[in-house]
Amino acid sequence: MDVNKTRYNRLKKRVSKGKERVYNFDQTIGNVMNSLLPRKQQERKGSNNDESIQKLQEDYNNKVSKLNNRLSEAEKEKQASTKEYDNLIKKLEERVESGDKTNMDISNNLKDAMNKIYKDREKQAAAARKTSNPSAPTEQQEEETEQPELSTPPINAEANETNVTTDNSSSSNDSNNTSTESGESSVSSAIKKSVNIGEYVKVGKYKYRVTNTFGIRTGANSVPGREGRHSGGLDLVGYDENGNKANLPISLTEGTIVGITRDGDGSVIDPTEGAAGGYIMRVRLPNGKDISYMHLGKDVMDQKADLLGKKVKRGDLLFQGDHSIGSGSMTGPHVKVRVSSVDENNMLQYDHKEEENNPTSYLLYGKNEV
């Protein structure tokens, strides 16, 4: 017996059995894997993953496309808005430029109209002086005109009060019909409306009614015995906040009370009997001028110590007391307002007849706008 051959056969058999066991093991593992995850399912799952990825890609592309569309629309809207904004700015600039030119034209026309009115009044005054006293020398007529005039007009036109509805911030239907073909005509009309006798001007929570205007006393602006003379100020009747006539002394401007005096004996006299300002309060204005409130009640003198140095502003009552009687030469209770210059020695100048001291703009605006 060949021992080596026998051993060889035995080993060969063992190897064959080992290979069989390995094959069986691989087969078993393969069967287990197939049972757990069949190949078709894997292929199907792989196919589903591809479809999902493709769908996600398409969704992403759609969203990006929509965002781009929205950005494009937003850009178009922005450009349209910018263009509209630029057009609006351009229109506003044109309006501002046009307004500046109009204001400049009105300012120049206002000065021309004021000068024209002042010259016309001087001519009327000269004519009135010549008519009233043709035999008097020219020098004497001028001297009489330059005398301080402290009288006021009659305040008996009660029927006119209910017909007057204008103030410094509004105009009547007549002003709407005024021709505006030239700046001078519209400005002249505005000036005339602003100083019409019988009109109301709101001052703070109160209001004044104009009973006489600044300038030569002619026509409705005249007082018996004082025709042709310069009034030098405005005659005003103050109304309380409920619209009741109370002859209130209402401050037209801001300033400081610097003087309280008496012209005459303080009683009320008829203008034909003489000229007297009665009780007078002077207020120093920020521009260095003085504004005088005349024909006040006697209570102002009783309160002099407390009032001197007091600061006032537009719309304030100058003092508390009885305003129903007044003082000085007048035909009815009212407040006369005059503006005068002050020299370097703090002395009051009697230049209230000068056009620069016309108190009309102080009444309307609280300061001199001319």
C-alpha cells in the first residue's frame, strides 16, 4: 500500500469538502441577502431615487425661475417708481421756482402799489386842505396837517357789523373777481381789502374790527373837523373770544411794556372839543420801534407799577380792567394804535405818519412786512 497516495487522496477529499462548505456558505449568504434585499427592489429603489433627485432638481429650477421673475418685476417697479419720483421732484422744483418768482413780483408790486396809494392820499390831502381853507398860506396848511392827531372816527355803523365777514386770512367774493392780469392790480386790491373799514382781523383768540385806517382822513376815514389830516394809526374795537364787542386792548406784537402815560385829564371828550390820547401804553418792539395803544381805560394807570417791564406777545390782553369807557377824544370806545421810531437817546420820535410806521402789517402779521 502506497502511504503517500493514500494521504494525498485523504487530503484531496478534505479540500473538496472544504470547498463545498465554502460554496454552501457563500450560497447561504447570497440567499440571505437576496431574501433581505431582492435585486429587483434594489433596482426599483435606485430608480425611485433617480426620479426623486430629478423632481427635486426640477422644483429647484422652477423656484429659481420664479424668484428671477419676481426680481425682474421688482426691478421694473423700482424703475417706474424712480421715474415717477423724479417727475414729481421736477414738478415740485418748477412750482417752487415759479412761486419764488411770483413772490418776488408780488413784493415789488406791493411796494409800487403802497407808494402809489401814499402819493394819491397826499394829493387828496393837499386838495382837501386847499378846499377847506383856500385863503391860508401853504406853510400854515402844512403846519396844521403835521399836528399830532389823536382823535378817532365815529363808531356808530352797527348795522355794518353783521355784513362783514372778512379777516386777514380770508377774502370776500369781490376779491375773487379782481383782475389778476397784472401783479400791481391784484396787489393794490389786496392792500385795499386789508385795510377796509368794518373788517375783522383775528389776533390770537380775540379779534379787532377796523373802524379807521392809516393815512389821510377822507371819505369814510374822516372825522368831523379833521378832514384832510393824517390819522397816523389804526382805530380798532376789540372783541372777546365769544365775539362780543368789549373794546379789549389786544397786543398786536411781542414786546416789552416801557411806558404808561396820560394825554389830557383822562376823561372822554368829543373830537370837536380838542385832541387827547387819554391813557396810553407804549410797547417796545423787537425791531426797536414803539407801538402805542391809546384811549385805554383808567385802570391801566392804576396797574402801572406791575405792568412796566412786562413781556407781552401777540394775542395777549395788555391789561385787565374796565374797557367799556375809554379815554381822550373819541366818539366811542376804541383803541388807537400807532407805531413810532425811537432815537439813540431812547426818545420817542413823532414820525408815526411815515409809511414805514404804518401799523396795518402789525395788525395783520404781528410785524412789519413792508
